[in-house]
Amino acid sequence: MANIVDREVSFRSDSGEEVAFKIGVGPLRREPGCWTCDYSIEGPHPFAASAFGEDAMQALVMALHALQAHLDAPPLRGRVTWLGAPAAEILALPAP
């Protein structure tokens, strides 16, 4: 199923080359007893999974947290940026 949102980020390879790839969140789906939200990482180290929640909001928040955790785990740690910001800040909201 197609993502409902994508973000293009950059990966710095061992040679220093910047490679663009997408991260994305799929549509929320009602499952028996819960909600689910797919998320994915394309590019040099692809990964796809689903997050679950009691309601749609929780499933979405869990997908965003899981996506952030995967971007900050080896082998992507310290190599992914978006608009110059490190991976730890890619999905963060600015403080009020």
C-alpha cells in the first residue's frame, strides 16, 4: 500500500557521498481489536514494519517513534540528515 506521507532524507556513505532516500508512513488501518500504521525506510538499509495502538492516534505516534528509533540505530546512526539536521531531530517538533 502506498504511503500517505514521505520525507526525503540523506545518508552519508563511508566514502562521504550523500545518497537521498525516503522514509514514509502508511495509512492507518482498523484491525480487530486495534489500529495499525505501517512505516518504512528505503535506501541503503531498507526496513519496513507496522506499529499498533489502541486508537488511530496511538498507532500513528508509535509508528513515528519507531521510525525515529530505526534512524538512530546502527547502521544509520550519525549518517542520516534532513535539511542539515541530524536523524535525532528529523521527526522532532520544535519546543514551544
